[in-house]
Amino acid sequence: MKKKAYDMPQGTRLATDSGQATPPWHNYLRGIQDVSGRVATAVEPLDAGASTAATISKVNELIAALQAAGLMRES
């Protein structure tokens, strides 16, 4: 998955004279919409007496869900 850069524009006007967002701000605001729409799938909680192996498996499941939603980079 290619990482998109949505850095906040610095030293750039927010809007043109006609009231439209300038390209750097348009990209930044579009990025907020893109990132806010990302949601990882639900992961069921562990049982109270979960073993170490079950805990490790659950952590791996969480990592996979975050990566699939684009909320965590793959290593």
C-alpha cells in the first residue's frame, strides 16, 4: 500500500479570491476525509484466562486488522 502524504500546508493561502480551496489545502482537506473514513474490522476480546499463545495470536489479529484498514504500515 502506497502511503499518501497529507501534511498541513504552511505559508499558503487557504482559499482563492473566488472562495475555492487552493490546491495544497484541497489535498490536505481531502486527506482528512480519507483518513477519517478508515476503520479496522472488529476484533473480539480475549477471555479472562487467555494463554500466552492466545494473547500473541490476538495481537497478530489486531495488527492484521489495522494494516488491512490502512491504519498501520506493514513492516
